[in-house]
Amino acid sequence: MEGGWDNSGSSTTTEAAPVKNRLLQQKLVTLSSNFLRTNQFGVVQQELERLATEHGYENMDIRLLARMKQQMEYGVEWLLSHENEIAELITMVESKITSAKKRPAKEVAPKRRKRSKAARTTTLPPHQLREPRINDQVAAKVSSHNLWILTTVKKHHASQDIWEVVDDDDQSAEERHHFVKRNCLLVLASEEESAAGSGLAEHYPVGTRVLAMYPETTSFYQATISAGVFLSVDGKELCVVQFDDDEDETGQLPHREVPVRFIAVPPDG
């Protein structure tokens, strides 16, 4: 894959292959969004040179210089603090590229049959029928990543019917706010609504199509309930799912455990 970053902070890619490993994909999305937010080195340098040419260094606004200095420092600190993670991601990507090159074409897994929407008669759980409340955790579809991500409702701008949510990704150094329409929100069950014995899992029988939060990430992907509910060691109900396009090295879809409160019926379900 060839490409890079232009001076505006946008990615420029001439050729790209899809990343099917969900955990790797989520890490790359998080890494790139943080990089773009805190490491606009080329933009800062160009602006500094422009102002110096127009006004001379001695006449430049000290407040502007301070902001530029702070932005550069944030970028350096962020890169240093994520040095090991960046190295691990590079290794993971190189491994994926190598394994893809070595895999013969005949080993490509056969396409799965598409499921008929008419066959699905999923009943929405009660929490998905109510309006979002302040501090509710919701799955929000944000335009910046075109992904459903875990967020918390902060405010409802009633005049525009826009909901303000905050990204729940705990790797972020600062709050990231998103503004979405109601049809881009899926209310998630609270701790009480998803407690053991609540009956919530009854809404997700085997074969149900759902959006589920991929383990060790804060992103939701299309999946199918593949086994019955069971209790974790801490007494929380877990569902077993198979995520779409999550094939392992053998071409099979692994079964993954997801807390029942982080499962929702998708809009088209």
C-alpha cells in the first residue's frame, strides 16, 4: 500500500486493501484520528513560515506562537507516549500483508449466503423503544468514521432535534463531541436493565441479527447471535456472537463473547 499524509492532515492513499481483523481495524482508526488531531506538524510549519514572511518573527502575535508551540508539544508528547503501540501496529500490519501474499487463491473462504430480511421478526427490547436520556450510553453512528461507536448522551438540542454525544473511548486524552440525528442513535440497556435475570437476553435468540460491540474496542459491528446467553464470573450476562467479515486464518468465523448490554437490534433489523 502506498500513501501518506498531506499538509492538510488528510490521508492520501493510492491503493488500499480492506482490514478484516476488527481489533486491528479499530486500533488503526483510533490511532489515525488522534494523529490527525494532535500532529499537524506540516500545517503549523507552513503557517509559521507565512507569518514570518509577512510580519517578521519579532512582530508575530505571542498568543499565536504560544498556541503553535502547544500544538507541537502535544504532538511530540502523544507520539512518545504511543511509541510502543505504534511499533506493535506496524508489526501487525506487516504480518497481515505477509500472510495475505502467502495465502493461495484457492484458500479464500466461500461467500456466505445472504440472510433474508423477511425471515427476521426481531422484537425490540424495551430500552430501544424509549427516547435517549442524558447520561444514557448509546451506540451512535458518527459521520467521521462511518461507524457505530459507544458514546454517552450529553445534551438534546430540541430546536434542531440534534443529539450531542461524547465518545466513550477511554484512550482519548480529551472529550470528543459528536452531533447526530435521532435515527443515528441506538439506546443501550443500563446496568439495571441488563442485570442477570432481567430477561433482556430473551430478545436475542440464536440466529438474531444484531449490532454488537467488538471485544476490546468501543465500536459496534453487524453480527449474529450464535449461542445462548450465559453468566460471566462477575455475574453479568454475556451473549455469544459471530461478527460479519471476521474470518480467522482458516476462513472460519470465531465465536466471541459480548456483554448483553452492548448488543442492540440494528435499524434494519
